[in-house]
Amino acid sequence: MNVIIRNVDSKEKEQVIIECIEVTEEVERIRLFAESSGQTLSGSIDGRLYSVNIGDIYYFEAVDERIFAYSESKVFEVKGRLYEIERKLSESSFLRCSKSTVINLMKIESVSPALNGRFTAHMKNGERVIISRQYVPALKKAVLK
């Protein structure tokens, strides 16, 4: 696959064009990645509000009815419910991996088996996220596409 990058003179002219013989799952993943790259959400740290690029999020976690978004080195509190975030990001590279966690598949370095049918996702930032056995089939399907 050839990749061509051309500079443009304004943000409004930026675009991604995919030319292919047929729309395969690989092409669809590239499309989803490109579309999610520009998305942002609002998150706060110690009362300060930040705009966070969705592509920078490693995973979302629900703790005590609060939702946290984990980036490479920061943890943001975000508004809403985990199922709302899951639904909003269902067309991108995010996948529910436990009752309390939605993970970014693009930030997984490797996956290894754990106890009782569960798996552990080793993230690119060094963290580990448990994948409940109920969600393992969906993860395998998403990763092995």
C-alpha cells in the first residue's frame, strides 16, 4: 500500500482519501482510525477543564459512579456514563472489555491469558487492563479481523 502525504495551506483543506479496489476490514479500520483522530472530549483534572484527543486515550474506567479517561501520563475525569462513551465510540477502535472498562484497541501492545478465562491487555504506556472472560470473544474478533 502506498502512502502519500501532501501539505495544504489550511486546516479546512485537510482530508484523508482512501483509494482501494474493495472496502476490506483493513480499509475499514483505517477509515475508523482516521475519523476518530480528530475527535475530542472534555475532561478535568483538579477542576481544570481540558480538551483531550480521543486517539490519546488508552482506556476509560468507571469507579464509584465517576468516569476516568487514562492517557499516556494523565487521568481525566469525564462526564457521562460508561455505556454512553461506549456507544459514542463504538464505530472507532474502542471496545468494552469489562463491566467497568472500555479500552482503545490501538493502544494495546500485547494480550496474554490470565486466570479463570480472563486476559490481560498490556498497554503501550506500561499499564495492564483486565479483560473479563465475557468480553474475550469480542476482543479476539476485533483483534483478529
